[in-house]
Amino acid sequence: MSDPMPAVTVVVTAYERRDFVSAALDSALNQTFPRSMYEVILIKNFTNSELDSRCEREHVRVVNAEGTLGEYLSIGISHAHGRVICFLEDDDIFLPEKLSTVARIFDQYSFDYLHNGFRCINSAGQDLSLSGSKLLHLTTANQQVLGASSPRITASGIGRLLRAEADFNLSCISISRSFGLSICEWVAKTRGCFDGFIFYLSLQHGGPTVAWPEVLTKYRIHDSLSLADVSSEVAKARIVIDGLHQVASLKLAAELTSDEAVRGSILNTMRTREVRNAVLSAASDRLKLVPSCIRVFLYSSRYRNIYGLAWASIGMLYAAFGGGASAVVASFLRQGMG
């Protein structure tokens, strides 16, 4: 008799990073959920004999692949057997009750997309205070279950989900396999903003998109992720390239949506990223920023989008004072706003 299909698939992506993947796997394998009820797939682009041997012992399926992170995620989705897919980036950690909680929620409700709460840790795995590490990441402060589903999506509803950061951090996102397969082709085409891309596509798929406040993930802030040294030209270039990839992914999401409320939110996020890119790349024609900053500010004020408001304000500071705004930008980036 063949083994029963797993209820949950954990897709771990290790893309050009090795430092924390063992800790990520530890967290995926040390769950209160029965091991026979879930599978773990590790997708990576490097060879490590010790890691490979461990995966074989722990019955972790390994896929060695080349390509973009979007292609990795697409591979993970297409290889998944579980009814629910949980993403785990190589530098983050699941709490022990993550899979049992997610499985229970998906059994009880017909969700397409679930975003759980998180708390921040440093490179050593030590907890960081909310105010000291993620000034604008307020998921842990949200104590309500929030949701939206097609065809009743409103801009206000999307705004509430964004304030709960339901579009942030892949390691907080779980999706139904049916939804994952429906977007697999498009995920492979993305090169940035994977969490936001999946979030926006879920809004019009049919099943509810939900922000669940319970903390089930630890989000790691470390040197290769947080770009604290924004004076570094390499760091600035990396931010800008990443930002361009994010804008391209959001543009694709906008092309794929027919809902005006969803499209409006995507376009505002795109403009926000463009303002961010211009500031961090020290764009010479600062006055060109002003119209975009005003549009982002007005939209974000209406729907209380804190991230958009912050970058619109920074953009206006930069337009007015040029390099004098760099200290403000650096301060926000150190708080993990990037």
C-alpha cells in the first residue's frame, strides 16, 4: 500500500545562502504536528554533503536547481503533495506549533491564503523588541483575524490587510495547493516581491485571503538581509536592483488582475517602490519625485498604508533637501523598513 498523501507541504528555499538553513530545517522537522502528516521539500542551488546526508536521514526531499527564486518557488509548488503549502525561507524559523495550527485552520475554513503573525530575531536567534527592530512591521500588534475575498474586495479591506502586513514575508504565508497550482506559471516569472505577488493574486482567486494574528514564525534580521550601511554603494545598488525586480513583479500582478480595488493597491505599491528606488539611488532630478510622492501620500493616507506614507514623506524630504535626507533613510532602513 502506498503512503497516504501528506496534509501539509513545507517548501524550504535556500538561494545562495547557507548560514541559517540548518536552523530552518530544524524548525520544520521539530513540529508538534505528526511527522507522517507532512512533507518537507528543500530547494537549493548549492551542494553540501553534510546537509544532503541529513536530508536523506530525515526524509526531506531535495531539489537542486538553478534559476531565480521565483522559479524555485514554482518548483516547490509543483512538487508539493500536501493540500496546504507553507513557505519557509532559509533564514527564518517556524515555531513548533506552526504546522498543527495551520492544518487546523485550513481544515476548518476554506482559505486560499493565510498569513500568520511573526516576531523578529537577530543572527543569533535572539528575540528583538518590536520597536527596536521593525518599527513599521506591526503584525504582532494586530489582534484581529482580518480577511477579504472576491467578489467583495474593497480598497479599505485591502488597506486593513496591508496594515496587518499580510503581504510581508514568505515564511508567514501558507496557501492552498489548488491556489498554488493556479499561479505556479506566473510565480516562475517573478524575480522579487514574491510575498506581495502571491498576496495580490490571492485576493481575486475566490477563497478568502486572511491575516491570522497568532505568532507562528520568527523572522530573522541579519547583515545579508538588513541594509543598515546605506552609505555603501554596493548596498544601495543591491536595494535598487531588488526594487526594480519588485516593481516588475507588481506590474505583472497588475496585468493579471481585473479587480479595480486590487489594481489600485498594486499601483500604489509600485509607485512607493519607485520613490524608494529614486531616493536610494540618489536620483539627480529630484523634482520629478514630487508628483509620485503626492499620489502615494494621498492614496496611503486614505487607506492608512503606513509603509506608503513613510516613503512618500522620505521622498518629499529628499526632493526638498537632497542628500540631507540620507540620514533619515538610513534610520528607517536600520529599523528594518527596507
